[in-house]
Amino acid sequence: MGKTIVIVGGQFGDEGKGKIVDFLTEKADLVARFNGGNNAGHTVVIKDDVFKFHLIPSGIIHKDKLNIMGNGMVIDPKDIVGEIEGLEEKGYNISDKNLAISGNAHVILEKHIEEDKATGGKIGTTSRGIGPCYKDKIARTGLRMIDYVKEDNKYARKLKPLVKDTSLMINRYLDDKKNILLEGAQGTLLDIDHGTYPFVTSSNVIAGGACTGLGIGPTKINKVIAIMKAYITRVGSGVLITELGKEEQTKNEDSIDELKKTLGEEGLSYLKRKIHNKSNEGDEYNQGRLLRFNGMEYGTTTGRPRRCGWFDVLIAKYAARVNGLNAVVMTKLDVLDDFKKIKLCVAYEYKGTRLTEFTNNVKILEQCRPIYETMEGWCKDITKVKEFKELPKNAQKYIERIEELTKIPVCIISVGPERNQTIILRKEDLF
Ligand code: GDP
Ligand code: IMO
Ligand code: MG
């Protein structure tokens, strides 16, 4: 009996979807991505090899599995060809045997990128032309892959054999009772309808988007799983209630690479120690910096420093509601290893009242303050832990408290970027 599992981001994107999709692909027959474009950046780490996927589903490294880019996506021809060629250079053979692109996916054109660059500043978009391309799709003036590949240019020629009726292909896999993994991009709070509008992306990123973005019915989906970090990050503008330090401070920070250049290895480790100490003295900005340093929180697509904050239970509950979650994968738990105290946001204070449900009304969110519950840290390296019961007691308590507050079980815990740094808790939610 096959299973169809949807993977979505449960926060503001970059939760580690790429790592988990790659991990779950081992037991899948087909991986299909249903939304977004090259605004996404999905990282897969296998030993010393780091893959960054922007368009191709994160299952592609597994040989003999079919990967599909669905009609819900927007595709920049130059970028997809670049990604295919990058994989070919690494020795991966890409053909219509392992990659198919929906003829109904829309094409990002130069004019979309120009418009995004000119108008996307307020939102802090990735400037990849995403919004303007979806705008043309909705206005019924867009260009679809099926028509694009009839053109006589080098990208069109390369892509033509890959363009197919992917809805039909997926439904055949469903009929044959295969295991199917549906990969979302971005995160729930960036959803065009349910996110913190207007500070969102331009597609449906939530689980429902898997049906419209691929051409399959809701009755075919068996499990919905959200990936969430053990804390939270956001890149780009818009409210982040548990943010540690101010958005402006983070924006002006140098990346680790720049710091390495100016300070050298020794200077950098001195700076890290200083941040570590200040963080454990309770300095919020340095707590955010410590999350950023430990978690390497710099955008996969744009390199921007990500804004960091404590785990927000209200957002997790909201993600459970709008996605109909069966389970959560908790990633980057290891990033909290250095903290003596860890906070969980359990409610918001809004004009003197206590809110326990998230609202996507930005005007209200902007006036909310976090109410925290403080937990003891574990101050131990957990990156080599293989089983839940081997985790330090305080790390176990942290996970259990989140489960209790959100009422969603955690099925996997991730303790490092590599495929094998993965602890399985509930097999029944997986393939
Ligand atoms: P995605 O967009 O959801 O696929 O996430 P990104 O790839 O943009 O960002 C997640 C980053 O965290 C990547 O650099 C991953 O390699 C890394 N990562 C994933 N899981 C873990 C984890 O459990 N621990 C640590 N330290 N890093 C992780
Ligand atoms: P993955 O799939 C994090 C953010 C941008 C910006 C807003 C709108 O890697 O999780 P857009 O270019 O989509 O019009 O920008 O959405 N954003 C992401 N943030 N991860 C992503 O993808 C994102 N894709 C878009 O930073 O705030
Ligand atoms: Mg990403």
C-alpha cells in the first residue's frame, strides 16, 4: 500500500525541508514539488557534498526516482538549465527518466525580474521575479512551459524533452500504489492567503497547495508533515514577534565569510566566545547572533543574514490548523546546544490582553509582545545522538513541552545538516 506525504514549511521558510525531503526520498518512488520558484533554496548535505536546490525537487540525488516540478511552480529557464548542468557536472545524469516539468508551470521572464527588482524592496523579496510572474498567471497573460519550449532558443531546446503532463504521471503513480512525497517551498507564514500579508510570497505554500499545484485530489493525501526549527527565523521584512535583537541590527551584520576575512579564524572564535557569554548573560541581540552563528542562518538564495528568535508555539498551532498537520519534524535542535536558558513563546500580549491564537492580521501582530516560558538548556553537544532516549533530559523535556503545547507529535528530530544526523520517533507517520 503506497502513501502520499506532503512536506511543508511550518514557519517562515528555511526550516530544513531540503534535508528532510532527501532523507525521506529513500523510501519514496516519486518526489514532486508544488509551488514557488527559485526564491527557494533547499540544502542537502551528504558527507562533504553540499547541494543547493532552487527549483529541482530535493529527491534528485537518489538515483532511479522520478522528480516532478508541478504546475504550481514558476520557472526561470536559465536557472533550471543551470541547475541541471550543475548536477550533470557532479556526475548525476538528468533526463526524462528522473525529471519532468509540468507544461502548465509558468515561465519567469526578464521583465518579471526587472519589475521585482523595482517594486519588491518593501517586502524584501528575493528579486527573482516570482510575484510578477504569478501576477501574469492570474491575469491570464503569462507564458507556460508548454508554449515556451516551442521557441527556438538553447534553454527551450534543452527543456523540451522534460515537459510533460505531470498530473497524469503522478496519478498513475497513485493508481500503482507507489510512495509519493510532495515537497513544498517557503513556509506557512509566507502563504499568499494565510501568511502575514503583504509580507508573503505569491503562491499557496500550505498543504492545500499540493493538490492545486500538482493536479491531484485531496483524497489522495495520507499525511501532512511540517518542518519546524527548534527556534524561528525570517529573511526579508515583516513582523517576527519573538525576534532577538532588532531587524536593523541583523540587516547590517556581516556574514560569517566576511567576518572570517576581516578577523581571521582566531578573531572569529574570540568573537564567538564573546557572543556566547553575552548571550548567556541574557543579552537578547547576542542570543539572536548565537542562533545565527550556530545555525549558519544566512539565506541559501540571497546570502542575507536571517533574523532569529525563540520558538513560537502560536505559529506552530496555526500551522497545524491551516495545514491539517499529522506531525512535525523538529530540525536544528543542536543549534540550541550552547544556551543555558531557552524560551518558548506561549502567548502574545496585545493591548493588555493575552492572546493564545495566532492571527495573520499584521496590524495586530505589530502591537503584540511575546509571553515566554523559560526552560533549562542542556549545554551539551547532541550532534551525534541517534536515539531520543540518548538526548539529554532537558532536550527531551523541550521537545515534549512543545508537543504538549501544540498538541502535534514530533516524528523526527534533526541534530545536524547531514542525512544521518536524524532521529526517528514515530515511524507510523512516515513511509
Ligand atoms: P529549506 O529551505 O527549508 O530547505 O532550508 P534551507 O536549506 O534554506 O536552510 C536550512 C539550513 O540548515 C541548511 O543549511 C541545512 O543544511 C541546515 N540544516 C538542516 N537541518 C539541520 C539541523 O538539524 N542542524 C543544523 N545545524 N543544520 C541543519
Ligand atoms: P525556502 O523554500 C525563506 C521570502 C522573501 C521575502 C518574501 C517574498 O528556501 O524555505 P519572493 O521572492 O518570494 O516574492 O519574496 O518571501 N521568501 C523566503 N524566505 N525561505 C524561502 O524559501 C523563501 N522564499 C521567499 O525573503 O520576504
Ligand atoms: Mg531555504
